[in-house]
Amino acid sequence: MPRISRKKKTYPISEVLHSYLQEHARLTTVPITYQDLGRYNNTIPLYDKFNQDTLWVTVLYPQHDMDRIYYALKMIYSILKADGDVSVMEHLYVDRVDLCIYGNTRPFRVRIVNRINDNFDYFYIKHADASRIYGLELEHILSPNRISYLVANQTLIEEHVAGIPGDRFFQDQLHDGVQNLTRLAKEFVKFNERCFVRLLGDMHATNFVIDVTPDFDELHYRIRAIDFDQQSYEGHRTIYMPRYFKQNNPIIQVGLKLMTSESVRQYQTEEHALMATRVRSSRYQIQHLMHTMAHDTLSSPENVAQLKQDLTDFYQSTNFSRCQSMGEIVKTSLEVVLRMSI
């Protein structure tokens, strides 16, 4: 199993990244920050519907601060979802604010409810980390998924990615007799390629969700990453390949049973071609992102040296030997795939 650094360093937003975010409308101003949400005075453990501890806690604020904080959170939701149109706030209220106590970044999750129909939504407020921002941007451009997020100084605001957590899906639904396991295994192969090519690491079953869409005669699957902290940070290539994580063994075993090596190569080629198409359709933005990323610091020199050697050996290509940063390695990885897809 790949070994992940126990505590990843957080990288601040640099001037070059700030300029990129400003040009591509990712910057905003908000009435409350990540640090403000840390001023709670009590917590309550949060349990799921099966009475299992979620390892999240619901935070409680002093009464004199709560109204101000909840109003500010509704404002942030309107900025994220409606470009600041405050009319959407009329029937909304903040049901609770949760804090993840087991993750490195300790994100806050806000549950927003529409009082008219009890429909609810979530969004997240986190301390801004350059690695995560690059991961979100690469996901938005290179994957079939669109990502809505905003940055305000050192506060990161993210929309909720809907889906069934991978570990829960493997435990409860993988072998329920309803799923199309061949289609699901195919999607995992394509997901593995998306992660490896753009160097998104640590994609074990708790860090992605499975979105199941019923069609008129079949089920379609999309595996979506929900944790981008390990974007191009570690030095070993296996960190960026979900097929090497033991938590993903249930779906890996399904793939070994149902797919041949020829079909796996076919699905890999298909995904490479799709990624190449996405790169070409967003050529100027991806060029700007790669230039920005290449001039930023996202990992240690030791990790950069290790990863470029690993990828040189894997691809049998000397192109990686010239890379001096993680951003340059990502750029070279994309160039290799583009050439393979022509």
C-alpha cells in the first residue's frame, strides 16, 4: 500500500496563484473567515442514521455571536450559489455547523435548509491551501466534473460534491445484485487514469464518492474526488494511482474478475483521449494554470526529485528529468498523454 505523509505541509497562496485566481473569477470577499468559525465554545459529537460516530462534531457558538455568524454563512452561500443574489436567503436558515476533527485541515461543513420544503444543502469552509486549490482547478478543467469554489484571502469555500462515499458503497451496495459491476469497474479504471495523469494523490475509498445515475435501461457511474489536499505533493508515483490502495480492493477485485487486460488498455486510452480533448478546449486557461503551478512551491525538493525519477522510469521518457517543480512535472505528464492521444 502507498505510504502517505502523516502531516502534509500547508502551502499559502502565492502572488502568482492569487493573480491566476483573480483573472479566472475565483476571488471574492466574505463577511466571515475560517478563523472566525473557530470561535465556538462547545461541541457535540455527530452520529449518522445508524448511530455510528462520524468523527465530525457539531460546534456551538455563544448566543450573542450565533445570529451574526449564521447570517454571514447565508451570505456566503448566496455568493457561492447565486453570485451574491441575497434574495435566495429569504427562506434559508443554517441548521448546523460541523467540524471535521480527524483531518489535517479541520474543515467546517455548513448545512443550509430551505424552510419551505425542508430541502437542504451543504458547503465547506476551509483554510486555503495552495495544493488543494490547484487540485480543485485541475479537477474543474481536466475531469468531466465542474467544481464551484471561491477564495477569500486565506479562506477557501467549496460546494458539496454529492455522491455515496466510496467505502460505504463498497460495504453496502457493491454486491447488492442491482449494480452493473462491469460499468463500475470501467469507471474505476478511468478514474485511476484521471488521478495519475494530473497527479492527484491519496484517492482511497473515503476520499471519493460514487455518483449513480439511472438511465432508462441501465445504471451509469461517475467516481468523483472530494479531497484534493494531496495534489502533486508526494514523491512516489503509486500515491497517485488509486488501484494501489487496499481500501479500494473491493472494486479492484471486481475489475480483475470482469475485465481483460485488453479492455483495461482500451478504457485507459479512451480516458487519455477525453483528457486531451479537455486540454485542447481549455488551452489558454490550462497554459496559464501550468505556468502558475510551475512557478509555485508545492512540495519538498526531495519529493520532486523522487517523483520525476519514478515517472522517468515508468514512461521510459527523459522529459521529466528537466523538471524543477511539481508544477513542471504535472505539465510534462499532461504533454506525455497528449502525445499518446494524437
